[in-house]
Amino acid sequence: MEQYAINGGNPLVGEVEIGGAKNAALPILAASLMTDETVLIENMPDVRDTAILLDAMQSIGAHVERLDRHSVKINGSHIHDVVVDGSLAKKIRGSYYFLGVLLGKYKRAAVVLPGGCDIGCRSIDQHIKGLRALGASVKIAHGMVTAEAQRLVGSHIYLDVASVGATANIMMAAVLAEGRTIIENAAKEPHVVDLANFLNSMGANIKGAGTDVIRIRGVQKLHRTEYVIIPDQIEAGTFMFAAAATRGDITVKNVIPKHLESISAKLVEIGCEVREFDDSVRVISKGPLRHTHVKTLPYPGFPTDMQPQIVVTLGLSEGTSIVTETIFENRFRYVEELVRMGANIKVEGMTAIIDGVSCYTGAGISAPDLRAGAALVIAALSAEGMSTVDDIRYIERGYEDFHLKLQKLGAQIEKIEGEREQQKFRLKTG
Ligand code: EPU
């Protein structure tokens, strides 16, 4: 089993290039099937989740041509199946996007109930409510969600929670529905806006993405486009906190600083210096780190996908910090691992109470999910001595070349397999 071997204690210094946003890429790749013409997508992150989604698309007849690592041409004119089944689709949360895509285009879709990281119960009731409001009959049986409709007709939908996935799915189905759809309490995340921009570039008529109310006027059909995916807010934020925790100085390049505001604000609050440029942000961590309180919230609040990274950093900050998770109920599982590295953190329900320590010590740890895995790597990079991180397949779901990018910043990290390679790493980094 592959793992990361890390020898911690070095400040990370330098520049890192941020890739395309995974959570924008997933719905955009799926939505490219909504036209019979060829779509070109650029700045696609080359991560496990996008690879699995592309494989699932091919399994139902999509023609997928990888031009290079980050560019792909997709043609959805030969879709032969509206049933997205099997082990592939089950592995990723993003497979639920086939519901909106195939229902919108073919008025029928059946998708295996989505998997993804085990961070909470992750209901899809709001997706179902929205698709039903558009006139689809939706059933769950034998582990599959099936949606079908004679015709889809625009509707006024109020979401009970501002769900990213439900907003995207409803938006995609509504684009090809008759008449006008209004989604109230819509998710405002940058990736929702990116999907709307992508669909509009294919001829859709979507207004208001990025606000609470999205208005969609259905069109007859969509056409070809060329589209560049936005930079990944969470990948950027992860490196920004890596700078903070390792007392380093990192410039994250190819970002949209506006998307990083809640992250930058917390870094400044805890004592880092943050300098914003047009498309890059520099984080300098020199003085003592201070405690703060954090509550995860939908955008523009502090993202739940950055919660483990800030907890790792607050674990090294003076005083007592309180972090409350409000989006997913099972997102503190990594704390147990962090405590084994010397952190002083108690979790009570959805709240972590963190008493800062002066440093962590290296240990053998496991990534319980994608973001927590990345956060534990940051902990290991800031720790004294050697750590190994298992289950790195979770991290590879959403971070492209994570260890290589960290190496360029001066980190002693390698992807290894087996006891012998571990020994070799130990001797080398001694
Ligand atoms: N929810 C419902 N009913 C629904 C849908 C969601 O109750 O029908 C609840 C969820 O249980 C959760 C909250 O609403 O408490 C927010 O869930 P949301 O639907 O917004 O999340 P998601 O679409 O399942 C996406 C990202 C996650 C990210 C969240 C929140 C993708 C593939 N996943 O998940 O990303 O944490 O939005 O921003 O886009 C990650 O990248 O590591 C990751 C987990």
C-alpha cells in the first residue's frame, strides 16, 4: 500500500501553481454531455475523482479525448445508456450529477446512490425535491436513484439547505426544461457560479448564480463550447495553511484572491501576513500564531473543506481556539490521529476545543478522508521527526501531485511503498 513518508520541521518556502477546481470540474465534465456537439474543457485537475467521472462517462457512450493532462474533448452524441451503474460511479459523490444531466437531456436517468468521503450522512433529499418540482418522478430502489419525466417544466423551488450538489443538479435539469425555474436559497460557491457560466457558454440562460436566487429560462438545446475551469479554492487554501503551520512563506499562484477571502481573513487573525496580488496570494508566517474561533458556513463563509487544515494550524497556536463544524456531522475523525501527534484537542459533538501546543511529533497516521488527509500531511510537515501517512488514495482524489508540489516548497516528503522504502527514506532524511 502506498503511503507518504514525511520528515517534518522545515518551513515551506516558495511558489506553488494551483490547478483547476475539482468541485467545478465534476459537474462541468458531466454537463458537457448535455449537447451533441464537441466540448473542450481546459484547466481540468488531473485527480482521481475526475478520472473516475470520465471513465463513468465513457461507460455510457461518451467520447472522451484527453488532449493533454489538463485538457479534454468530450462528445455526448452517442450516449447509449441513461443508467450509470457499477463500481465506478459508486466511488465518487460527483456521480449524482448524471441525474440532472441525463434527466435534462434524455428525460430519464438512473444513477447508483453516490459515495464519496465519509464525512456525514450526505442526504440527497433536496436534489430529489427539486427534480420532482420540475415534473420528474424520482424513486430510490436497490441502491439506485431513478428519475423520469414526460416533459420537464420550470418551477419555483425553495431549498431547505443551500446545497451545492442540489443547486447544480436542479440547474442542469432546468436548463433544458420548458419555461422558467427559480431556485431560492441556492448555494453560492464559486464552483456553482463556474457551472452556470459553463452552461451559459453552451447557450443556457441562467441568471443570478452566486446569489441566493438563481433564475433559469429553459432553452431547446445546448451547443459546443470551449471552457477553462476556475482555480481550486481549497487546494490554494490548503497550501496557505501549510505556510502558516510550518512557519513558512508560500505564494499560491493562479488563484482568484476573492474566492480566498474567508481563508485569508482567518490567517491574518491568527497572526500571518497575507499579501494579495492580481492572481496570486502570498502567506508569510513568522511571528507567534494566535488562537481564534471558526464556524464553517456555506460560501462566502469559512469552507467546511478547510476545517481540518485550520484545526491543524490552531493546534499549534497560542491559547484556546474553538472550531464549530456546521455542514457535515462526521468531519472530526482525523482529530484522533492529530492527538497521537501531540495535539491537545477535545471534540464535543460538532465542536473542537483546541489548546495550542508548541509542536507536534511525527507518528504513523492514516488519512480518514480527502481534506483531513491533506491536513494531516500539513501536521506531519510541521512536526518534529518522521511520520508516515496511510490511505493516501483519499488525498489523491482531490490533490494533483500533492507530494511533488510540496517537495518544490522544500518539504521532505516522498510517496513510498513497503518497509524497505521507508528505511531508505529514513536513512536519506536522517
Ligand atoms: N444536504 C441535505 N440534502 C441534500 C443535499 C445536502 O440535507 O439533498 C446537506 C448535507 O448533508 C450537508 C449540507 O446539506 O449537511 C451541504 O451539502 P452539499 O450538498 O452542499 O454538499 P455536497 O454537494 O455533497 C459538495 C462538495 C464537498 C463540499 C460540500 C460543501 C462536491 C463533489 N463535493 O458536496 O466537497 O464539502 O459541497 O461545500 O462538489 C471535498 O471536496 O472534499 C468535499 C467533500
